[in-house]
Amino acid sequence: QVQLVESGGGLVQPGGSLRLSCAASGSIFGIYAMGWYRQAPGKQRELVARIINGGDTNYADSVKGRFTMSRDNAKNTAYLQMNSLKPDDTAVYYCNLYQGFGSRPYWGQGTQVTVSA
């Protein structure tokens, strides 16, 4: 089993910044992909950013230029630096992990991000 724990969420004013962390632990034999998703009230969960197989990072159009995803492979940890936050960024943010191509995803419990004046 793999456990994912997100942290770093909170309340921030529009234009502010937050840095989310996702620490993976447990029976990790490899990491094929890690990603950040978010789900706002009444909406479907959507992809925010994803790194596949150590390659390029893909971002949702709505966050390009404002959010940056990174990984520390030695710590099995992913980060999401969020700048210039907008009220529309308010959501529960989840990270996920695939150990191999076609394997099942693991999900964290989520961390709330609220952008409000």
C-alpha cells in the first residue's frame, strides 16, 4: 500500500501564494507519475498539473504561468507552488500517484485551499 499525505492548504487573499506538499510513503517500488487535482463544490475533479515518468510537466490552461509543480525524488514528495491565486482556485486539492503505466492510482485525503478577501 501507498499512502499520500497533502499539506499546505489554507486561506489566502486573492493574489497571494501557497505551496502544497504531497508526501508519499509505504510500499513504493517506483513512481511513474504524480499529479495534482482539485475539486470545487458542485464540480468534477479536474487535473491541475502532472509529471509523467520524469518528463515534462503538464498544466491545466487555467493555471499555466501561475502554478509550478515539482518533485523531490529522494523524498518521494511532490510540490505545487501556487502564485497569483484567484477565487476560482478555491477547491480541495488532491495529489495522486501511479507506480507504473496502467497501474491503479493512489490518492491523498486532500487539502482545502480557499482564496477569499
